Amino acid sequence: MSLLKKELTEKSGFTMEFSVSKDVYDKAEMEAYKKLVKNMTVPGFRKGKAPKHVVERLYGKGVFFEDAVNACLPEAFDEAVKEAGLEVVGTPNFEIVSNDGDIVLKATGFVKPEVKIDGYKGIKAKKKTVRVTKKDVDEELDKARKRNARTVDVSDRAAKKGDIANIDYEGSVDGVPFDGGKAEKHDLTLGSGAFIPGFEDQIVGKKPGEEFDVEVTFPADYHAKDLAGKKAVFKTKLNTLKVEELPAADDEFAKDVSEFNTLDEYKADLKDKITKRESDKADAEFENLLGETLIDKLVADIPEPMFVQETENYVRDYDNRLRMQGLDLNTYFKYTGLTLDALRTQMRPQAEKQVKLRLALEKIAELEKLTVSDDAVEAEYKRISDAYNVPMDKVKEMVAAEDIRKDLLVADAMKFVKDHALAEKADDAAEAPAAEEKPAKKATKKAAAKSEEAEEKKPAAKTTKKAAAKSEETEEKKPAAKTTKKAAAKSADAEEKKPAKKTTKKAADKE
């Protein structure tokens, strides 16, 4: 196996000829014969027992040629690429140039492009100044109180906003029930805006045990097109009412929900956590602005396969995240109406940015002669092992050390850019756009169907989105979590029964 010639062409293309020696090919052909003859019927021989020359006489001399070449190709190509010093991207096209003696093959494809970037030192970008006020702390405290609230039954008055109403309902249009318009014992917080406009207001004033009709008109832009703009009647029964009782904000509450003995200590800790959270957010926004500038400064003729490959990485990462929550892409498509191609289109812009940014940072690392030590690689292995609760040796099997080193090098290059950047004060958070995330960073079992581009074609109540943030570079290499299809189906059934206003997919809140 050897490289015969190579040529770099326009737009990061290449052609390369390489050979497979006759000895290597002959061995591969014999292996192909042994594999294929098992299923061949040759007159005069038991199935799978015909000699090679007899099979070739019956089926043709080249009967094993394609399988033998395909068996030789990967190793021969890898060796030729290494000898040529190329970094190939995507899957090349192959053709046979000659099979007279040694097999000569030609590969045509793309390599990583030549990159130029200037002016990456001293980039100016706005960075939000973090100020945590007493109001911020009090709001965080109220959230903790709400998380620890208890519900109390109410039976001596009519419903009012803020109450949790347990209802049965069945909707119809022109007297005909529609799919997804029926539920029993559904809890609805009045005033939450979870259901279509006007629905919750007509429960206010009713008492437990009452049965009544709720008359509403679906919005003209309602996501279920067959219901959009139509009048509907929901036969409704108010089963029970409940209210939330918040615990008092005092020392006892602090002891119950934290390791602190006083409310003041707990609030001081909340302030520290808010400060860190907002500082991390401001830093991410600052880094995102720097990344946008680096992309603008990048000069490179990037081949299409790099964008395609990164888009596929995003799709796999998305699938892994869904699987961690008991879903998968097929289930997601079923409830959103999206297709794989539509998802790729949705993810393509961010994939392009990621490719460009990584190329820019790799070039900066090269220009600044940045290096990553073996200790740093080992530390990253340990971080991944701890984060995913996977034994270190398994992580090393799944992720090559060279890939780890490249990722760390890119991270170091971004740190270099940040350390040499000029942060300008940004008092208004709106001046610094939030760092972009991949779609479905945080999806839930209840709501894979919350993409704004394509929502479920059925009424669905708003749901909360939660998920653990995962490293993009390692997520797709982590074994997928067990899928609980039954739970996903159950959740989907429950969602289907809620008449709800149109929802918009937003970036999930960080805890």
C-alpha cells in the first residue's frame, strides 16, 4: 500500500492516487470468497463447498473483486492520507484506475481549508456589569418558598385567580368533539395563561361541584389549523379548588431548605449564587460576541462536507439529549410534525458558525504556538468520567486522547482571545445577546413538541423544560440513556388532552 500522487485543487479539494499491493488484495479476495461462498449454490457441490476457481468459472472472474477492494480500501486510504499529510473532511469518492497487478485507486474529496485570521488580539466587545440587588435576592427567596409551598383545599368560596382548579372538560366545535379536547381531573392554575384566552376567566366565580359551559374562540394563529379561529364549547366541571400556602421567610425556613441556621446567612448565600450565575452568563455573552467577531475575521474556503458533518453532529447530540429524557427523534417528530430534513435546516446556521469558529480558534492556537500537556488531557478524562459517571477506561475507549487534546487547545485559544480582549461596559443586558445554544438543549418528556417552527397539531398545555447541560464534544460519545417509551407515550397522551394557547420554544432557565 503506498501513495502514488496527490494534488490539491480549488476550494479545498484534493485528488490522490494510491495502490493496494497484489499480495494484500489476494488475501482480501480469499476472505471475500470464504464469506460469500457460504450462500452460493453451485451444481455438483454442497452449498458453500464449491472451490474458488469453480465459483469464478460459473459467476465470472470478478465475482469477489468489489468485496475484496472494499475490504482493503479503508486501511490503504488511511495510510495514503497519512503519507500525504492531508486532513480529509467528509467521505471522498473512489474509483479504480487499474487492476493489472497492484490495484490502483483514485480518491477525490475535500480537506480542511487553509485559514487566515488577523486582528484577533484586542477585540472590543461589550460585557454586562453584574449587580445583584436586594430585589433579586428576595425574588430568588420567593422561588424557594414556592418550591416548598403546600396546597390547601378550599371549599367555602368561589374560584378566583391564583387558585388551582381541578377540572373535567370536553370540547366540541359545532357539537362535534375534537381530538385532544377532553381530560379528567386536570389541575389548572387560574390566571396562568396555560389555556387559550378566555377559558380560565370563565372558571373564576364558580364553586366546587358546579358544571358549566366554557365558550371560547381559538386564536386565528392557533397551531392546530383545523381549530384555528373556530368557536368551541367545553363542557366543564369544577371538581375541587386548592391554594398554595407559602412558608414564612424566617430562620426556620432557612434551616429547612439549606445548611444555614439563619435567614440572613441563607440570603447571603443566595446572593453569592446569583452573582456567580449572572457572572457566568455575562461571560458567556461576552465570549459569544468575541466568537462572532472571530467568525467575521476568518478567511477560509470551507468545503460543504464540513458543514454537513457538523450539522449531523448537532442532530446526534439532540437525539442523545432526547434519549436521556425517555424520548428519541422519531417520537419528537411524531409530536412536532417536524422532519429530519427540517431539523437539519433548523440546526444548519449554528453548525456553520461552530465550524467557522473552531477553524478560527485552531488557527489562533497554531499562530500563538499554544500546547496542551498530557496532565491536562488526563484531567479532562477525569472530568468527563466524573460528569457522566463512566469509568475512566471506558471514557478512554470512547474518546481518543488526540480529540481531547484538540478540544482543549481550542478552549485555550478562546481563553487567549478573551484575555487579550477589551471589555466595554454594557449596562443594558440587551446590548449583549445571549450565547447561542443548540436546539432542544433542554427538552422534556412532556414537551418534545414545543418547537415554534412546528408545534403539535393538537391543543397542548405549557410545560416546564429541564435538562442537564452536556458537553457538545463528548455528549454524542456517551452511551445513550435508557429510553422509557411507555413513559413518553403516557406523557404525550396527557399533553394531547389539554386545550392550550400556542407556545414558543425558549432557552431553558438555568437552575
